[in-house]
Amino acid sequence: MTTKLDKTGPVGTPSPAPENIKAIPVRHYGRWISAVVTIALLVTLVYAFAKGDVNWAAIPDYFFDQEVLKGVRNTIWITILSMVVGVALGVVLAVMRLSKNPVTSSIAWGYIWFFRGTPVYVQLLVWFNLGLVFHYINIMPIYKDEWSDFMTPFLAALLGLGLNEAAYMAEICRAGIQSVDEGQTEAAQALGMSHTKTLRRVVLPQAMRVIVPPTGNEFINMLKTTSLVIAVQYWDLLQATSEVGQNSGATAEMLFLAAAWYLILTSVLSVGQYYLERYYARGTTRNLPATPLQRIRVSLLSGRNRQGMGA
């Protein structure tokens, strides 16, 4: 006969309370070392530019120069128009790419293959120098003129940027359209809606939540890509600052000025992209994340409440 011993002690004796766990935080020495190295490199970089032969006073002096502001306006204008051409043509190419007609889908595939496979800088130069191949443009009976007068720097920049962007937007729109469940299309067609109406009223509105984020990135990227239109002699921000830099002798300073303007413009576009993405995310999330302004208001109200409770 065996007897089982109760390890907890006699019956009725309460079990001892568990000891408190002493949590010892892990020391991340690598983080501190990398932070120190990063700060040291940043300080060295700032010190090098501060001690360098840079006329920093020239930047605020020419920041609102008339030629520079004209370049800013032209940069914004060519960016907007190129994106309009790219988005409009990209939607058409995406629909053609998804078409069951092999000829239509092949043409769209060939367009995307060509314009994505060649640099945009080369495309700009090709459009600008087509006058060496075609001396006249003759669209009877609508238009007839010399190619050099027809292909202005503005038109060459618009075609080079817009047609290239259409190839990328076509793939973005195609991915957005394919992200919509096929049951939505089948339900719309069961209600008697045509293919065009189904695409316009059912598919595209739902695809926008997938299309908008990369389109915003493409818009910002287009703003920076406009710096390449200097190759076709279009007066943009980079062309303006380069011209002012040559005339004033502050070449490097004007490049810093151009970089500052690009940062300002891209920051504004980034804010717009954030609110646009938030707008189209309403149908996918129950509670939208608070905007920066809302977070600031909450922080101010909580601070006031704490002060009132302390008083």
C-alpha cells in the first residue's frame, strides 16, 4: 500500500503566494551605438556645409525671384497636365489590357512594353528631335505646319511625360480593377447594366481605394521627373534656377534653392495624398485614424483638462 504525500502541506493550509516577477529590460547597446554614429555623421555633414564656401544668403534673396516663380508655376502646370494625360490614357489602356479581344489587348500590352522599357529622358529627346525626320506635319484638312513650329518645348515635355506615365498608370488601374470581386460585375450585369455602366458605376469606384495610393506616389514622382524637361528647353524650376545661378554666379546655391522648392511642393502633395487616401478608406475601415489636426486638438484638450483638474 502506497501513500500519496501532499506537497502543498497539510490540508487547509493556504498555498504560498507567488513571488513577484522582476522584469529586467533588455539593454540594446547596438541601438545606442548606431544612434551616436548617426548623430555624429549628421553633425559632421552640417559642419562641412556650414564651413564650406557657400553663399547661403543668396538662397533667400532669389527664393521669390520672378524667373524662379515662373519656373515653379510651369513645373506645377506641366505636372498636372502630364498626370491628367497619364491617368486618362492609363484607364483606357487598362480596359484594353483586360479586354477579351486579342488585338486590343495586344496593342495595349505593346504600348506598355515600349514606354516602360525606354527611359523617359530618351523619349523626351525623341519627341523634341522628330523634326529631323519629319519636316512637316500634315493632318488634312485640320492642321498643316512645319514640325519645328508644331513641336514646341511645352508640347514635347507634355507628350514625353504624359505618354510615359500612361504606361505606368495602366498597370496601376489594371491592378485596381482586378482587385474588385467578380461577383460585383456579375451582380451588376444581372440587373441589366451594360459593361460600360458597370465599369463606371460599380468597378471603378471600388477600385479607387487600390488605385489612389500608388497614383499619389506617381504624382509626386512626376513632379520630380519634370526636372528632365530641361532637355527639351522647357522653362521649368530647374531651368530657371540654373539660369539664375549662371547669371548670379551662385550655381550651387541655386541648386539648393531648387531642392528646397521641390521639397515644399512634394510636401504639399503628400498632405493631399494622405487626405485622399483617408477619404477612399471609409468603406474599408470602421474607424478612420485621426488626422494630424485632430491629434493636436486631442492633445490640447487633454492638457487643458489636466490643468483644470490640478487647479
